[in-house]
Amino acid sequence: MANQARIYFDEDGDIERLRGRRVAVIGYGNQGKSHAQNLRDGGLDVVVGNIRDEYAERARTDGFSVVPIGEAVAASSIVLLLIPDEVMEEVYPRDIAPSLQGGTLLVFASGYTVAFGLVRPTETIAVGLLAPRMIGVGVRERFLSGEGYYSFGCVHQDPNGDAMPMLLGLAKALGTLKKGLIEVSFRDEALLDLFNEQAFGPAFGRVLLTSIDVLIRNGIAPEAALTEMYLSEEMSYTYHKMAQVGLVKQTHFHSQTSQYGAMSRGIRYLNLGLDRKMQRTVDEIVSGSFAREWSKPLSRLKFRIIRFFAFRQKINKLEQKVRRRLRLPEVAIDAPEEDVQTLLKRPEIRAELGEFEGYLEW
Ligand code: NAI
């Protein structure tokens, strides 16, 4: 039988455990802003630690006391790290580790950096994970509506033995226990997150693009094809219904013809070989090889090139045209300007791009 996760709900958390303790929210971006505001509304003493930038200004405008990162860490017994994962490897040893007091509870919103050894907190620090399954804006909106949001989380190390009640108090103050905190380790959270991005997302994207292509080749107008496949938001309703009533049961909301067609033709798509490809992705994530690859400077260059070409795929132009015809608001493509031709002259970069040969036009 598969592992069964422990799940924490509202009755498992006690905000009183946090009274008299200062909470440092490091970063005031997507998640930092919502976390800081939810915790303040929960009556907690919150200080924002931030570098001098527009985010710091925003936090001040929103009425928070904003101090340099090290200062916020030193003055708090709970520290929420809400800066991008990509900068943590550099920021943690320089601005955070030296200011941490013994007994501090350090909370991450993503398992990535700890799971892959990019950040290694010392053993005297309690370390927890509270990773929202929700974008930052949703964390705030669902706190205000009282609906809550799911999170994955755990205590990773606990030198004082009180990290779990503190983490649950924090989870309650944030509003996530209203929905549920599912116990998931740092490694598993990173696997879930990366798997969704690297396996499900691209496979789903490919199905979508192939469908659009096949429809257009069969004489369907692009306006109709894009509306059918995603612009109507009909698919997102279906997804919503899957969450509400169940994956198969939501078919009740569709006609008998739709149900028969989907069920009888579904068999053709059983053996796409997806499981083998997805297993390869899992292996790369779990072994740390993806994290090592992404940390290499060469991968940043590779990223710039593939992103450049991704924004130049013909679907972007087609979509813009269709949006205009449907009177949808103009959304700029924002294609990054890159001197890719110079980058592409470097043999080590060409070697990295081997598997794209024949797919990208350069
Ligand atoms: P973000 O990109 O919105 O973070 C911006 C903040 O980071 C700003 O306060 C900025 O001053 C600070 N920052 C940027 N570069 C910095 C540097 N070099 N040194 C110091 N501070 C710097 O980040 P976001 O998206 O809120 O992510 C924060 C954490 O939440 C990450 O661990 C992420 O994985 C996690 N998370 C994010 C979700 C999302 O929807 N964005 C969802 C779930 C988890």
C-alpha cells in the first residue's frame, strides 16, 4: 500500500504558541507580501527583512517595519525565507546564517534548496517547511475569504523539540490549516514541484499544441481552435470540477455523447510511453542531477537561448492575432532580447543544445 500522509487541520494549530515571538518575513514579493499581511492580521509581531529595492518600498507603504535582512533575522525567533530559490545559495551564507540565533525556527516555502544541499542550516537551528500550493495572491485572498489553501510541510530538524507546534501555529495564522497541511518532506516537496513543472506541464502543453495543430490542419479557424482548447476557460472549469467532485465523476457534467466518445477513444492514448519519460525526469530530480545542471553557469546561457526561441514559436503570433479578433485585452509577448547568434557560436553551448537540433531554427 502506498504511504499515507499525515494531514493537519485548523484544530491542530495554536497561534498562542507564537505570542511574544517576533516573526521575520524575508522578502516581500509574491509570497512574502501575502505571508506578512496574513501573519499581521493574525496579531503576530512581524518585521520585514529586505534588500533596498522596490519591494522594500512596497512593504513600507503597506505599513511594515523594513530592515536589512541580517537585522530582521537577528531580532526574530521565527524566520520565513521568502526570496527566490535561485538567490538563496548566495544570500543564505552571507546575510542569514551569521545572524541566526540558536533555537530559531527557520521556515522555507519550497524544499528545493535544502533538498539539494544548496543551503545547509546548522544543527542548532530548527528547520521547517510550509510550502503553499497556491500563488501569493491566492494566499492572501483565501485568507481574507476564510477558505484557506493547501500546503505541504514538515519539520526537518528540531534541536529544541518544539518546532512542530510552532510550525502549526504559524500555519494556522497564515490560514492554510483551514484547508489542510499535508506532511511532506523537503525532498518530496521538491520532487512534486519539479515533476509538475518538468513532466506534467510539458506533456500537457504538447497535447494542447498538437491538438491545435491538428484542428487547424483540418480546416478549423484558429479563433475557434484556440477558443475550444483554452480561451473559453471550459477546460479550467473541468479541472475545477475534478477537484470538487472527482476525476471521473465530473464526467457527469458532460453529455452522454461526450462521455461515450471520451471513454471509447481514450484507449488509443494509453500507451504514449509517458511513464518511461516521466520516470527519467523523476530520476534526474531525485539524484540531484537536475539541480546540479541548473546551478551551472552554462545552463543559464542555455536557458536564455531556449527561452528566446520559445517566445518566437508561431503559436505566440497566432494567439495575438486571435486575441485581437476576439476583442481580448492586448498582451505583449515580451520576447526577451538576446544576442543568441553570438551565444550560438560558442561550441560548448552548441553541445548543450544537442537535443534541440532540428526543433529550433537558428
Ligand atoms: P519573489 O520573486 O516574488 O521574491 C521577491 C523578493 O525577493 C523581493 O522581496 C526581493 O527583494 C527579494 N530578492 C530578490 N533577489 C534578492 C537577492 N539577490 N537578495 C535578497 N533578496 C532578494 O519570490 P516568490 O515567488 O515569492 O518565492 C518565494 C519563495 O516562495 C520561494 O522559495 C518559492 O519557491 C516559494 N513559492 C513560491 C510560489 C509562487 O507562487 N510564487 C508558490 C509556492 C512557493
